[in-house]
Amino acid sequence: MRPIAIPTPCKIPRRPAESILRRFHHPESPDAPDPANLLRQVMRNVAQPVAIAVASVPPTSPLAPLAKYHGATLTSFTSLTLHPRPLVAFSLRLPSRMADCLRPWRTGGSIEEPKARQTVEPQTAVQVSNTLRLPPKSELPWPLSTLPMPEDPPPWAQSLVSRIPNPLAPPASPMTSSCTPKDPPESSPATLIPPTPLTISLLSPSNEAIADALSQPRTDHSSIFALPDTWEGNPTASTDETPHPPALLGCVGSLQCQVVGSVMLKDLCLPGEVQEGEGSEMFICRVVAVKMGDMDEPLLHWRRRYAGVKEFD
């Protein structure tokens, strides 16, 4: 076996953030390739797991008279972290009926509700001392303070960070707790919206037909959820005994999740960039329960077609 040469460590000189940005930033030219197209080409050669997400249709949604559940095939599903709470994420291209089912306050609620939600939650992130908050750009250390970003963090970022408990915050004393209101004000729309439950099934090769069916742009999914020997329990029943939608039979495993936040990805553009269209929305979900399936081989999406796995000899 040939020995591996280990390079000697060298000292890397520090460079200001502006010189680093100038080094890696090249002005776009008409002949320059689109990074999005190049990323699409290279990611086609990387096998991605296939999953489906199923959510309940809100009563105020236009889809409510058609079906009880709505589903979508996911090829961007990923695990974010295991501790302190298990989180997963996926993105949906907008407009999306599935995205509307995951945020019922935008589907059938008042137009003022999301606006009030954005104005209340950032204030809570600053005022409450036992939660984390994002500092403005001027308070960041070097070289973060020199990066091209707005002075104040966007509302969606403050909203997500404000839900994370601050591990360095001291425990509340009896005197402090007596002065602090125990219940949040009822006028806050954010406290009136429970987490949206959904079920994510990680597919096996036997679930390829369901993946194809839920990837089609159809409105009525009632016929899909009425298929025999396909879903756990009786997905067409009208009872509300189980808070989560049904999982798929014959899959690798299913996750019972709650939507804890979403990010409009077009809002992550640099200052001065123009994003055409609605873009995509990334949903962050907390996993509250996991059920192992009957299969152990996943269904993969590779080079625009479905594939499986094979062990090396």
C-alpha cells in the first residue's frame, strides 16, 4: 500500500472581508453560464431520497369540498438536526396547493393575520429575555459586520429565532414570574395558530406509483387516498381521533411532524438582486414521532428517474 503524503501546515494570512468578496465575486456577463442550471445538472448525478408529505386540508380551503387530505412528492427532503429537537426540512415551488395547506392562516384566514403575525413576533423576540434574538448588523463582530446584508434582520428570521429558548437565560424567580403575565395576549394572532400537523413517508421502490400520482398537478386527491391497501387506517373516515394524516404502507418509515416555521427563499437574495416569480418556500418541521416501516431499501430519484440501491460485493 502506498503511503499517503501529509502536507505540512501553513499559515494562512488574514484578508479583509471586502477583498474576499472581490476575489470570489465576478460580474455576470451574457455569455456566463447560469449557476442555477449548472447546479441542476450536477445534482442530477446525486441520488436523492423520495418522500411524500400529507397534510389535512383546512376547512376554509377551496380544496375542502374535494378531499380531506392533500399530498405532495418531495425530492428535496433532508434532516436538519437531532438535538435539542429533531428537525427536518423540504421546499415547495410556489404557487403550491400543498404549501397553502401547511399554512392555513394564509389559505382561508384574513389578509391582516399574516401582517399582524409579522409585526407581533419580532417585537416578542426583542422584549422576551429568555429567548434568542438576532442582533443588527452593526453589533456583529468582524468580519460579519462587513458583509453585504441589511442592518436589521428580516421579520421571518427574528420570528424563527424568537422561538428558540435561550440556554444562557437565568431561571425566572418567583418575584419576576409574578410580574410577568402568564398568558400571552389574546389579540396576538400568533398564539391562535396551532402547529400544522403533517405526515412524511420515506418511500421504498414499491411506492413508485404513489410518488408519480402525488407529483402530478392535480387538485382532487380523494381518489389517491381511497386506494385500498395503500394507507394506514382509513384515510377516508370523517373522525378526528388521530391528529396526524395517514402514513403510506410499505414504506421505509414514516414521520409525524409539526410545521414550526417557513422561509420564503426569495427573501434571501442579496440587496439589489431582483427575484422573478414567487420562488420557493422552505418548511421546517419538528419530528414528534417515528414509525419504522416494513421495507429497508429506499426509493431514490437519480438522473430524472426513479432508482434503487445495491450493495457492493
